[in-house]
Amino acid sequence: MRIRILHACILLCICFSATELAAQTMHVRGRVTSAVNQEPLAGVTVTVQGSNKATSTDQSGQYALEIDGNRTTLIFTQLGMLTAEIVVSEAGVYDIQLQEGSDELEEVIVVGYGTQRKGDLTAPIATVDMEEMGKRTVSSPMEALQGAVTGVQVVSSGTPGTSPTVRIRGVGSFNNESPLYVVDGMFMDNIDFLNPNDIAEMSVLKDASGAAIYGVRAANGVVLVTTKKGTLNMKPRVTYNGYVGFQSPTNVLKMANAQEHAAYAIATGNETFVNNSVTKFGGTAENPDMDTDWYQELLRSRALLTNHNLDIQGGAEKITYTFGVNYLDQDGIMDAKNDHRKYNIRMQTEARVTDWLKLGFTAHFNNFRNYSPNNAAFRQAYFASPLYPVYDPSLELAQPEKFGSSTAIGMPSSFWFANPIATAFYNNNQTKGFQILPSAYAEIQLWKDKLTFRTQWSQRYQSTHNIEYQPVYYIDNDQRNNNSFLRSAQARNTNFIFDNLLTYKDGKDKHHWSVLLGQSTREDRWRETWVQANDVPESEEFWYIGVGAQGTASATGYGEDGFRNAGISYFTRGTYDYDNKYLLTATFRADGSSKYQTKWGYFPSVGLGWVLSREKFMEDQTLFNQLKIRGSWGKLGNDGIQPNAGYATVYSGNNYSGIFGSIGTTDGSRIPGYRISKFFTHVRWEVVEEWDGGLDFALLNNRLSGTVDYYHRKTNDLAFDRPIPFSWDRVYGNWGSVTNSGWEIGLQWKDRKGDFGYAIGGNLTTLKNRVNDLGGLESILNGFPEWSAEFPSRIELNQPINFYYGYEVEGVYQNQAQIEADPIAKTYNTQNPDNPILPGYLKYKDQNQNGQLDEEDRVNLGNYLPKLTYGFNIALDYKKFDFSIAFQGVAGNKIHNLNRAMRRKYSQMNADAAFINDLWTGEGTSNSSPSAAGSVAPWNLQASSFFVESGAYLRIQNMQVGYNVDLAKGIPARIYVTADRPFIFTKYNGFTPEVAGMGFDANVYPIASSYSLGVNVSF
């Protein structure tokens, strides 16, 4: 009997256990659609509340999950949609519709070494709309940010494969203005190797509070990039996105034609080469037969542009994976060997090994090949006379190609008057290389959902090989190469970062807090070796230098360079909020570096926020959905300056010797000597101190949202060279300070009426840049390297960095009476009777009213930094169609037009048509441009406002029309047509108002428009 009772009990226990097990696991599935048009939503994250279990919807909006327990809540989230929740208590089908909108406070964004809810931020961290970014056909992701983010200025370059110039909140250093890029934890100098389609999230840390966690590397801002990853329980998804198109020159500078140029040349006393051209090629002096448009000859009307991206994502119950391949091919618009090609492979996997351990691995492989153009050809095309041809078969000595020569019509023998097409043709400058970025990490849950430890190793290895080859050729005595030349250079970058992070998150009632403790070790190595030789065969198979290789008989050089830097850092961040209303963020980082004698720097920051919209006194109002006030302060470092020398510098060369005569094999030549400079300083990194005040808001049922910030950042310990009194030496050290301040405003309106949706957004940033201290100096002269003496820029107290320095033009002398009435002109003519000021000459302003033109009359003529940058966009969609257009522009900056200014040295040069047509031809014809004769007179060719022009412009940055179609069931596709940079509105007399560096335009590589047809398909 007892045995039977025991058996019955066991059987009953088994039944109960089976029932319990059945109740513990249930299978749920469903479909997620849009509440607006009932279309399926792909990529919606479905999370089981209170656990790490999650999945995402496929292209048909379907999801499936295995859930432990008999009752739970599913949370549905997607960017641009309102978060939704449903309670499930049994297995079955749970369909749901998501409403359009944006829960700004709940959005999670990437910050330094972690993530935060947007509602908890106390710093002005900008997030990038990756969908909008992906619409732009650019080779570098940062180009896609142009005009899209407040506080960020991007200056593009037309040269294929060249990085754009990126400035965040102005310029605070004479040494390095580029931000730090962090890609999946690895520090980078740029992100040109990435394809925009590979990026899942991008955040820009603009102020000291947000960026202080990166310490000594963060003075110029930080750009955080997270690449795409799969999600748990995600069916394999294959996505192809590609386009094919072409680039076309835009805003091509119109030069004077043969008739205009000949008339101008005769008026300036250069009729000899006009007559020579007529004699050789026909026509008359008034209408020469030869009329070469050098820019038309130098530019392609169409240049291929194509980009293909294949991405595979997926995941199982405990593992996720991503694999992506990208290929970019971009031809340059110069009609010569110049292009950019790159291949990218990206891999990522993450495994939840146990409930407490997660392992991950990410790797990027990049292979590229660039052919760099000889940009001197664009300068020469501006100088070149239209009165001689590109090719001239009559030149018997020209070889191997019969290129025409300006000397054949009597032009001076000079680099500047060389045939620009030949300059572009006889150039072979190629760089090949590859880059590998592996990263591995482990994350351990020491205390579930509270205490986490993460360790990550990130590595970068880059190898590049540059080959520059010049063949033997002859055009004239100045444009020739008697011996072939080969230079081969190999460079290697090896960097690593080892991070260890301990994060604690907790809360009680209305109190929530988190603490991050971190340690980071890094090392940067770079090494380059180069060799060069003459008399190398033209065939590429012989382009090797070494023992036994051909073409090494006349080796002329060898060199090597490099550096090795190491650093270690300790940092912490604490956050606290009460009831999601009162917010506090504090960070501190201690950085140690091998670059300086001062080994350690300390970078604190603090941020406060107040969410007014959660206060009781705001409960009854219906205007604001969100209203938050925030303020922050912090310090940042810039170690992108020269490291300590720490030893005496040895100078050698002929300047330091006076020994002559025949010694050994030296026959009557000077023997180089040596000089030792004993001056060096205690250099340390530059330090930025910044405070920021901001306002975030959303109102009218979240249709209107925006942000407003005022920033003030001061760079102390500004490093630069300064002269040593009573010495020829200069010494590099931390001498000055500079301030950048301004406003940032961003607004967006978004709404939908039935099948029609629209969004309008805009942003603007103001900038005031001022130099505060120069270490006792009143000013520093600077400028374009080749012509800084003739056309200087100046750094001066209480003025912006590197403003153009010269005379202010008041007008043009219209007659002799005006000349006699002007004390400056009268004094000058008395002193220079053989070269007097004549009607049609420029009139300069006498700033100090002393009756003569002197150094005191030179003033600030403006500088290259825009006082205002802005962008705005419009997006429309109706059923399956969508349209977007984005504008971008700058104002308040100036450009120094060196193309026109070079007439100071080369009076025979050509000119742009606007310059010729605007010349003074008699009383009342012009009060802004000199006469033809005056345009080559020294009086009119001084550094002045005549050569400084407005750099303001408004550009249509991007236009796109798309159509959504189903190729098959469950295979949606989008077909689109894109135009990038199709139109620009500017008054500047040049190819482009986007001029990098200090804004001196010596004919930069033009920026092209691009037009493409593309498709995006997933299955």
C-alpha cells in the first residue's frame, strides 16, 4: 500500500512538473505594421521586458520569440516611431501597429564609453540621421554631414580620395584642428575608409562636458561611430544598396577668350606674343585664330562614380552576426590619371556565452588605390594664354608627345606659363595600401542588470606604398625632364588601445544613478622609409630600386622617418537623476603621455539639466511635450602639437660655413658647416576650457522640436613658434590663447496628413573667433607658403586667427583732378615722377589720415572662418513616392583670390572673363576695378581688399526622388535618383568658394556635381 501511495505521489509530481515546464515556455509571434499606411515595418526591435532577450522584425514585419514564464510584456521600438507595449499571457499571435512620432526622451544614443537616454543628457551631443546621410553619394562619411549638424563645418575637396576639412566649433589651435574619430572603440584620424551604409549610429561630442571623457585627444571635438550589428533571433537579412552615376564639373570658371585676352595684352604692353600667335597660327591681333579653352581641355565632362554595398545580418538565440562588403570607384574630373578606388570588408559577431558573459569581435578590412593628380595644372590653366594650342606638331624637339609651348609665341620661360595639359599628362603618382582594424571584447555581468565589466582590445594596422614616377620629356627649356625619376615610399601605422570599463547602474524609487570607472592604454607608431633614383625605365615592371634591379644606377636618395608615442589614462563618469527631472553628469580623466616632459594632464567636467516638462506646474499645459534646460563646463586637451625636443637642435648647410677651396674630391666649393641652437622649452599640450548653456524642446504634439545652445570655448597654452630677441633663433612653446564662441540653433517640423507626410528642418551656427594672448607679441605674420610676403595674413590680439592683412580700397581714381585732390596720390607722384598714379588706378583709404600710404594703413580685410554656417532640408512622401532636398551654406567668411593677385609677378598671364570685363575703361565705367594698364602697375598689385572676396555661398547639397516597390512577396525595394551638389549660388570669382587651409585660393581642384541611379533591396 505504501509503495502504491509513493508511486502515485511521484506520478503526481511528474504531472505537476510537466505542467509547470509547459507553462514556463511559450512561443509568440506576430506582425508589426505602420498605423498610418498599414505597411509592414522591418527592423523593429522586440524586447522582453526585464531581460536581455530580443529580436527584430523581418522585411514583411514578422517576428517570433520563445518566452520563459506565463506572463510578460513585449516592448516594440524603432527610430521615428512611438514605443509600444503589449502584455502576453499565452502562446499565440500578437499583431501590433506603431504610431509615427519620436519619443525623444527615451531614445538611446552613443556617448563616450557607453550609451545614455537622450532625456538624461546634460551635454549638447548631436546625433546624425543615418537615413538622410545615406542619401548622399559621397566617398567620405564626413562629407555627408555638410550642413546637417550644428557646430560642425565641413570643407569638401574635389580631389578623389582626399579627406574633407572638419572643424567643430571653430579653430582653437595653430597646429591641429581635426576632431578625434572613435570607430567601434578605436581612435582614428579620419573615417574615409568607411562606407556610410556601414554606420549604424554616429554622435558628435561638441562640448567639453560630452568629450572630456576622451581627455587629451578631445580638444577639437569627438565623432563617435558605431557600425551595424545583427540582433538576437533575427532571420538572415541580405541588403544590397548600390548606385551608378557620373560626376560633372560645375561652376566652371570662364576665362578670357582669345579676343579678350589679345585686347588686354595689347593694352598692357604685351602685344609681342599676340603678334607672334597671329603670325604662327593665323588671324588678326583683334581676332586671333588660335583660341584654346584650357579648362575645357583639362576637365572631363563626365567622370564615372559607382558604389556597391552588400550587407548580411542575422542572429540566433544567443549569437548575432554581420558581414558587409563595399566597393567604391570614383574617377576624377581632371582629364588625366586621377581616381580613387577602395574595397571594404566588415565582420561582426557577438555571442551570449552564458547569462553573465558576452563575447564580441569586430573587424574592418580596407584596401585602396589612389592616383593623385598634379593640381599645379589648375593653376597653370588660369595663367595660360589662349593664343597657343594644346598640341603643336611644328615643335620638332617636343617628345614624346607634341605638346604646344607658350615660349613658341614669346611667353616667358616659367613654371607658371607651362602647358597645363602636359603637366597633368606627365604625372604618375599612385598610392596603394590596406588597413585592418580588429577589435575583440568581453562583457561580464558581475551583478545582473547592475554591475558590468567590459574589456576591449582594439588594433589598427595600416600599410601604404606611394610611387611617384616622372618620365623623360621635353616641351621647352623650362618644361622638361631630362632624366626619368622614381620615388618609392612605404609607411606603416600600428596603433592599439586596451580599455577596461566597470559600470554600475542602479536606482531606488525616483532616484537613478550610474558610475563608470575606466582605464585605457594606447600606443601609436608610424614609420616611413623612402628611396629615389634617376634613369628608371618607363615600363612599370621596372619600378623597383635595389641591388640588381634595373634603373638603380643613379640612386640619389634615401630617407627614413617615424615616431612612437604611448599613453595611459584613468577616467570616471557619474550620472544621477531624480524622477527624470533633475540631472547631473560629472566626468574626470587623467591622461599620461610620453610626448611631453609634463607627463600628466587632468580633465574634469560637469553638466546639469532640468526637465521642466515633468514638473507639476507644467501638467495642465498642452503646448510643450518636452522642455529641458541644461548647462555644462569642462576641460579638454590637444596633444596634436609638436612634442618636446628636449635636446639642442643641430643645423647644417652652406649658410653656416665660410670655408672654400679644394679639399679632397671637393673642387672650389663651399664646405657645409654646423650650428647648434641651445634653445628649447618645456612644451605641454594645449588645454580647452569650455562652458555651454542649452535648451531642448518639443511642442505641438511633437511636431515641432529643436535645440538652442550658446557655447564659449577658450584654448589656453596655445603652442607656436616665436622669435627670440636679439637672435636668429625661434623657439616652440605654449605662448597664447584663443576664444571661440557662438550660438547653435536646430529646428524641425514633422507632420502627416493621411497618405502625405512632410518634414522641414534647419540649423545654423554662429562663430566669433578671437586671439586673446600671444605671449607678449603684438602680432604674427603668416600667409600662403609661396607668397606670404606679398599677400600676408596676420594673427593679432583681439582679432580672428589669420585675417587677411592689407589696404582697404575706397574706389578708383576717375580723373586727374581726383588724383591731385588726394594727399596720398599727390605725395606718391611727387616721389615717383617716372611711374605716377594715373586715372584708372585704385584708391586706398588713408586709415591714419597722415597723407601717405604706410604700414599703419593696413587693416583686417576678413578671414577664412565663416561667421555663420547653416543648412536646411525638406522631405516629402506620398504613398510609395518620396522626395527630399537639402541646402547648405556659409556666410561672413572671405577668400584671398591669389589667382588674380599673381599678376604682381606675372603680368603676361591670362585672367578670368569677369576680371577683364570689369576693368576701368574711362571715367565713370568702374569704381571697383583698375584699368588694363593699371592692373599690371605695382601700385595696384599690393595686398588689398581688391583681391579679397566674399566666400559666402548657398548650395543645393542633395536632391533625391525615390519609389518603393515590391520585387516579390517579402522582397521590398527602393529605386532612387540622386543629384549631389547640382547648383551653387555665390559671387566668388573662382571654381569653388570651398577653399581649405587659410582660404588662399591658388586654383584648387574643383568640386563636382554628381548624378546617379540606385537601388536598395532586402530579402
